[in-house]
Amino acid sequence: MHRPTLEDIQDAQRLIEGAVMRTPYLPAPRLSDLTGARVSVKYENLQVTNAFKERGALVKLLSLSAEERRRGVIAMSAGNHAQAVAYHATRLGIPSTIVMPKTTPHVKVTATRGFGARVVLKGETVADAQEEAERIAAETGVVWVHPYDDFDVVRGQGTIALEMLADDPDIDILVVPVGGGGLVSGMAIAAKALKPSIEIVGVETQLYPAMWCALKGLPIKVGGTTLAEGIAVRNVGALTLDICRDLLDEVVLVDEVHIERAVNAYLTLQKTMAEGAAGAGLAALMTTPERFQGRNVGLVLCGGNIDPRILASIMVRELAREERIVGIRLIIPDRPGVLGEIATIIGDMGGNILAVEHHRTILKVPAKGATLDVAFETRDGGHANEIIAALESRAFVVERREAPDEF
């Protein structure tokens, strides 16, 4: 199977120059403190469509003949590839149709339409969308633009590694999110050709370990709801698997909690937006910090298209994990002044009440009693314990509970 070479990727870099942003690659001291590695970040979320997919999509579109451009293109995607194809096809005057699963977040569907594509919603998964896209392509003769298993797409994505190594030739390890394998394949070809000693570590979510299974010769078993929907694929590409088998040093799997924490770290420490797939690389460093300790690690923040509601929930959930938001339930006498007394204790101790729910009809509470659920902000877990101890010293029965994720 014909795979791109370093020269092909360098040619792709010339093709996209001026049409795709050469994104910054910057040291991230606070992420270094968090993980113990020397971390720098490639900010692909700064592209017009807020994701790296523009590179491969544009290279593919520029490879089309005049007749193919006239017929138009079709792609299937849950979001970022869709927007990339739509944006650059419209810019080049090429009609585009994008097939997306019905479950695609509304923000991505709206953005894709906004870039000028005709959007078709079909099926529950990317695989369902691909079947519909292939059917439309066969019936109409439009050109199929695959999101990852394509020579031109792979060489376009490889331009990221060219830029990173030009900015810092001393990178020890590239840590790259893996879905179908287009990004990691292109980057691995370029990076290994320029610096054979560099390590390439791919990262998948534990729920969708398609490349991990394929490389180990195991049946691919995937499924479930993941924050990293951008890398939640059921099958890897034939071209990308061939490349990854030769050039990847390792594929690691990360769980949903670490992906959430990585997304939150990008927002709170780096002040930048990362979607779930983009958080996978940092999640790998947080999961096995000893693997990367003291090494010069390059992370690809591959996209920033995340639902704002999901992002808000992640932030609150992380505050709860750090016990900076705490939920408690108190059993209280149902008499005037009790709520005020509790609020005063929490306030005097430096806590900030966020939410209160009062219940009188719970059967396990005496008829003249009630329960009170309170969520409040604290400095940290020790501060939370001090507030709870103060409440208990006033004879209130306090039960720790999960803090609500919305207020």
C-alpha cells in the first residue's frame, strides 16, 4: 500500500501555506508542573474551524481535477472533518455534502452548515453515516473525502510534526490522539524521518481502543458514551494501520475521568478550549506520569469544538473532585431560624453557599423534621472538613453527598 513519504508531507506543507494557520507551539510550564514532564502544546484549536482537520482536507481538495471539483465532494464526520471539508470546499468553490450521525452535537452541525455544506443527518454512529455517504457517492458520482484513510489526508496531517520539530528539534516524545489514525500516521512519518530517535505515542479512550486492538491482533470491541467522540471510531484505516504498525512506539488507553481532568486543565491552567479528543494526550501524561517524567513532550491540542454546556459541567465536576465544591445533607428540626443558623455557620467559616434544597416529606425523617441539601464553595478539602466539623459541633447530623453539577 502506497504511503506518504517525508517529501510528500513537505510538498503538502507548501500547498497549504497561507491557507491554513501555522499554529503556535509553546511551552506549558503549568502542565509541566502538573505532570512532571517538560510539556509544550501545539494549538491546533486556533484554526478557523478550531481543529487540525483543515490540513488534510485542504490537501485532498487541492489534489482534485477540474472535473472532480465540478462534481463536488462528500464526507462523513461527527464534526471536525465535516467543518474542515465544508470550509475549504466552499472557499475553493467546490460543492460539498456532509453526512453526520443524528447524535452529533448541535454546535457542530450548525457550524458545518455555516461553512456552506449541505448536511445530511443519518444513523446513530459514524459507521452509519459512512454507509449513507458511500451510498450517495455511488449514486451521484461526487468525490469521497475520507477522514483518515487517504494518502493526501495523511500527508496533510503530517505537516503538524514538521512545524513542531522546526520549532523545537529536541522533542523526545510526541503524544498524539488516535481515532482512525490519520493524524498520528502523518505525524509519525514526518517525525521519524526527521528524527529517528523520537518516540511516537498514540492515545485512545478505553471505550474505543480500535487501533490498540488492531495492532495487537485482537478483535476490535468498542462502545459506550465518551467525551472524546472525535476519536471514538469502530474501525481504523488500512493505510493508517500499516503505518502505525511500523512507526508507533506505543498506544496507551485513557479513561473518561482523566480525559475530563485534562480538558479542565487546558481550560483552567492554559486558558484554552480543548474538546475531549484533544484532552486525550494530556490525559495519558496524567494517567502514567512516570512514563513521561522529565522528558521533552509535545502534545497536540487537536481541536477545541466542545459543547459549552458539557464544558461547564466538566468544570464543576472537577471542582467537586478537588473538594472546592462540596455537597452535604443535614437532618434538621423543622422550626424557624434553622436555615439562617446553618447559613451563618457556613459563612462565618468562609464557605460560600451555592445551592439549597429543603425537603419535608422524606419518610425516614421525623414528622417535625426535614432534610437540607447544601452545596457550597471551599478553599480545599481541609477547609470543607472544618466547615462540616463546625456544623456537627452544633448538633447537626451531616452526610457528605455528591455536589450537583448545575446551579
